[in-house]
Amino acid sequence: MVLKLITIDLLIPCCSSLKEKRYVLNGLKTKLRRRFNVSVSEVDFQDKWQRCKLAVATVGADRSIVDSGCDKALKLIENDGRVQVLDYCEEIR
């Protein structure tokens, strides 16, 4: 069994309120869950309206499949025009 966790530090420059941030993040999290079958959660900066730290996790029997799914999820986030990836960290267990 392989577990991969990616922690992604995001900037959301288009937001001017927590409501806007929630709208952007809910859409992004839903897209990630549906498309890549990953778990997604906001883990830091809940009170900042232009910052977010997302945790994306997946578990599988084969490391290549787990890596592929997480890498595609990260690429989707990087290509989303509403957010900017400031930093990310990957952990594999």
C-alpha cells in the first residue's frame, strides 16, 4: 500500500473576501475529487482570503498509479488561472 500526500501553498489573488475564496476553493476541490479520486482539504490559512494551504492525498496498491494521480492533480491546480502555486511538498509512505 502506498500513500501520497501533497501539501500545496496557494495564492488566490482574485479574491477580496472569504466568500469568494470559498467559492474558488469549493470548485477546485470538487473538480479534483471527481476527476482524480483524491482526498482534498484546506489545512491552513482558513482566515486569510488570499491564501490557502491544500492537502491532496491518495492511497493505492501501486506507486506508479498513486504518483500519476497526484501529479495530474497538481498539474490541474497549477493550470487553474484563479490560483497561483507558491510552494508544494510531497510525502510518500
